[in-house]
Amino acid sequence: MKKSQLFLLILLILVADQALKLWIKTTYPTGEVLRVFGLDWFRIHFIENSGMAWGWQFGNETGKVILTLFRLAAVVGGTWYLLKLIREKYSKGFLICAGLIYAGAAGNLIDSMFYGMIFDKGLHFSPALNDYVGYMGIAELSGKGYGSFLHGSVVDMLYFPIVNGILPEWIPVFGGQPFEFFSPIFNIADASISVGVITLLLFQKRFLEKPEESASATGVTDRTVSDTTETM
């Protein structure tokens, strides 16, 4: 796979991720926006989170800065690693998965690094409450941000509550309680990371086979066929 092809894939994911985030944040207040095609299980539901993918959190503001710096280090290191994989001619499938993970990490990193500086409103940490608080109204791009560098919140909006119901009473502990699948609200960057990781786990043996190993195996097969032909 060519370097230009991989980085075009990464660029397309970043553009789609940021375009959807900017549209949501500058057009709607937080909360449910719409049901796509009128479907109950495919919704655009705008929220912001201060932490990791799928709305997880990592401590207070100190934890957030640590997390953002970790993402930044991962993206910088990931750039070097992607170039190394391309030079060593790893399989196309492995490179695509690595690119998906890289693009997802970079997409959320942009939010964390810059959104606090370029938007006038956003989920932010309140020292008085020692917790994150939301905001009313629609955010606008502004030179006066709601936070500083590294203190932006991540924008999420994709929501797929495919199954809603009540768990059967016979199920221990959780019987009779409301049940929803799939409950997390996420973004394109989160989805990109998840698809890359899951695909790698499913096909790791095939994807992680080094090029020289594949060539060696082919050589053994060719020699075997040649020997057999000569014998005949």
C-alpha cells in the first residue's frame, strides 16, 4: 500500500469527523438532534465528554491534561510507526487498520487540544463544584474560548439504541431492570478506532505476517512444485 493512499484514508476520516463535530456544535444545543430516516434506533444525539472514547472519564482536569498529552504522544509516535510499517511493506489490511486507529486518535486529539480555545461554550471543569458542567444554548466559534489549550471537550453524536426493553425476571441480580443495546454515544473517530482494533484482533495472524515470512513460504511452495515436476 502506498504512503499517499494511507494518508488519504486518514485525511478523509479526519475531515468527516471534524466536519460532523463542527456542524453539530455550531447548529444545535446539547441533547437529541434528530432520528435519521425517522428510525428509532439511529439517532443523532449531541453530547460532550471530557475523557476517553465512549464517554469514559479519567479523573479531574489533571487527569484530562495527562490523557490529552498521552494522545498527543501516541499520535506523534504513531506517525513514525506508520511510516515504518509502510517502509517494511506490511500487508494492506494491517496498514489500513493502523491508519484507522491513528485517524481516530488524531480526531479526538484535535477536540481536546483546540476546542476549548475556539468555542465560546463547552463542557468545562468547575473548581467550585469539583466536576464538569454543561452549558445552555448553541456554541459559536470565538476568540474567547471556554477553556485553554489541552482543555477542550470531545464532541459525540452517534447513538444506536437498537434494542430497548426490560430484562426477564428470571435473570439473577439484573432481572426486571431496563436494558438497552447499544447505549454508548460516540463519534466517527471513536468508530474508526474500534473498527481498526476489532479487525486487527479478528485477523491478526494474517495481518501481522511479516512480508519476508510470506515470501519465504511462497519460495518453499515454488520449490516443492518444481521438484515434483522434475520427478515426474
